[in-house]
Amino acid sequence: MRADARRFGSPVVILSALLVIALLGWVGVEYLRARLANGGCESSAQVRIAAAPDIAPVLTDLARGLPEQDCFQVDVSSAGSAETAEALAAGSGGLDVWVPESSAWLLQARDAGAWNLPESGQSVASSPVVLSLDDETARKYGWPEKAPGWQEILDGEAVGLPDPNRDPVGISALLGVKDLYKDDASFIAAMRKLAAPDPKVLPASEQFTVARKRVPVYANTPSLDYPYVVLPKASEAGRSGAERFLRTLLAPDALKAIAAAGFKGAAPALPADAMYSVLQAWAGVNLSARIQVLLDVSGSMAAVVPGTGRSRMDLTLEAATQGLRLFKLTTELGLWLFSTKLDGDKDYQELLPMRTIAEQLANGGVDKLKAVRPKAGGATGLYDSILAAYQSARQNWRPGRINLVVVLTDGQNEDRDGINLDQLKSELGRLQDPRKPLPVIGIGIGPDIDATELQAVSAATGGESFTTADPRKISDVFYQALSKIMCQPPACKK
């Protein structure tokens, strides 16, 4: 017998081989045990879903009923849509899917900074928006013998509209009211009655109303559409699992469970144009504004106004600080200064960040404004500053508010190193979005003002300018502009 054959047949080699076989067998058993414990999956994808509180329970039940062999797990958390929208706009991750009440939240989250969100998703449920009445109120209008209508209830009851900037029920209800009152005057009058302090009637979803045994009153309102949206930051595994769970939600058994929870079938997304239109109308009635102010601090603002002993800057700041108190405390306002090379090579510099009037007053905003002084020798870097302020306001445009850029100046553009008037108008034209109006309101004072120039800039954005050669009339011009700001279409016609 050969030596190598004897070696392979030795007791030590045989025992070693048996040990290897035993170890392999043990590893195989543990591998199979792990696979079986995991439903036969090598790994299980985790799908993290944030869902509106009213639909989260039924989605949770459906997620728990998924077969283990599907190789993915779904974790549904109940999360307020406003908070989720803010988190997504801030760039927060950790989610694969969002199911808000309405596609309106997708549009508002995009406007707040989550630009990569889609404008719509796959509707997995819906619920009509109704007026929700208690039995006693409903009987006043003939229920249950007859179904009441929205118009008779709006004419006879105190109605508490949810803030349409924070609740899509409010948007749908406004669209329902607009459908009832065809002309602007009637629509505005109806909107003014929709913020009663102690209402007996509330717009709400049908699902909410029926679940609380209240009486729903129907009208032509867009339904909440509960879009299922796979988020851009979802992992590949999370995206795959999310798409598979969506197929589960659209299957007949899941649709029955969703219906049993009080929801109806899929509905179309809320039209973006309709949402922006009605929010702008609501803002016009309620005077909720977001104003980016651009204040000229060029050297010429130090010129003394004849007959007053005060400078152009003094008179402008006096009118501006008085004007602050004319706005609602919820109005948002930010203020930039401009001249030439005010901040390095930039002609502009922020003085007050965008905050509500209440916050500006509480945090010393008026004192900071009063302390502003002209830049000695500074020229008027008008065009570059207007464009930068407009770009910032466009990027930070907010629905449900009157968004404006207000320019206060005593001169014409003197920055020969910047853009010219035609370039400015071209850029402003390119930045226009009919769904998201952002007019420039020009306020010019003093003999050096070029009224034609300022009007051309304002007109390029759908705005207006107000000028006077006499700086002593700054208050008159300022309040004329404010009256325009505080009365926007459709509340006031152009």
C-alpha cells in the first residue's frame, strides 16, 4: 500500500473529516433554522411608513397580516402630516413611505423645501369632506327626513374652518364654498363667516364624522385622497418592499378592510391650481402676508429733507416702523439693507430674518430698524439687490399667504458692475409662476427717483410702484402702498 493512501486512512484523518462534516451539518441546520424563523428569507426588508393618524390603524392591521414568506416587514407609525411635512422639508430621513390625508400636503411640503417629492401619489383610500353636525343642529334643517344643504347651514350656523394652511380639510371646504358662491363678492362674504370662535358646525372628513356618530352634510368638495408616496430617500430594499406593500393595499381583501374602517376607494389628487387659488383668496381675506423688504441705505439717504431738519432715512424709518403695527401679528416679515458692496462684493445684507411681526416686536426688531444708518459714500445697487431678494422670496414662497417683495429707495440703479434693467426684467419674468404670485411693490421717494424704472421692475412681476419727488410725503406714499398690500385680489380688484 502506498504511503499517501495509508495516511488518508489513518484514525486521525478519519476523525478530522468526521468533525468537519459534523460542523458543516451544524452550520447548515442553524442556517435552515434561521431561514425558517425568518419565513424562509435570507434577509427581511424593513419598510418604514408615516401615515396620517386616521388611516394609520387600518394600515397597521394590514401590515401585521402580511405572510412571513413575503420577506419584508412593514412598520407603520401614526404621524401628524404637518410635522412629517416639516421634517421632510428639513431633509430628515428615516422613512420609506408617507401616507398623508391629502395630496395638498405633498404640494405644501415641496413649497417648504422638499422639492424632490412628487406632486401626487397612488391613492389608497378617500373620504369626502363634509359639514359635520350634531343631531340637534341637523334636525333644525329637516334631518333625517331630508338631507340639509351646505348653503342653508352656512347661512344659519357658526362654522369653524380648520386653518387651510395646516389642514387639507380646510382647503376642500373652501373649494366647496367657492362652488356654491360663484361671484367673488359672495365668496368673500362667505369666507369671512368661516372662522367662528364657538362653532357648532365643523368641516371634517366623512370618516371622522361617521365614526363619531355625527351627521354628514355633503357638497361638491374634493375628497381627501390619502396618497401612498415612496420617498426619494428610501433604500433600494425599502423601495422594493414599499412597492410590494402597495400591491397588497390595492388587493380586494385590503380594500374591504379599508372600507370597513370607514373609507372609500381611491380618489383623484387635489388639483394644484385649485389649491393655490383658494389659499391665495383666503390669504387676501385674512391679510396673512409674507413680506421681504429691501431698504435703501445708500449715501443719498442721509440727505436732509428741506423744511424738516431730518434725513430721508429718518422719515423712511419712521413710516416703516409705524407701518409694522398695521399688519396682523401673524404676518411674516424679513428685511434686507442695500447699497453697493455692503457685504463684501454683495450690494445687500440681511438685517432682520424672516419672522412674524409678533416675533420681530418681541425680539427688538423695531430698535434694530431705528438704528439703521446710511452707508457713507454708498451708491444705489438696486438691480442686483432686487434680483437677489426676489430669488430668495421665490425659493421661500409659502402657500396661504400674500407673498411680496417691497423695495424702498430714493434713487435709481448706480451699480455699473451689475446687471442692467433689461437683464433684471428678463430674470424676473423667468421666475414667474402664475400659481404662486410674487409681486414687487416699489416705493420711491426723492427727486432722484426714476419712476419709470421702478414701475418697469414692478410690472414685470405683476406688482405696482408708488413714488413721490417730495420725501416729506413718504408717509402718504407708504400708506398708499400698504393699502394695496393689505387688499389683494380677489378681495380687491386691480
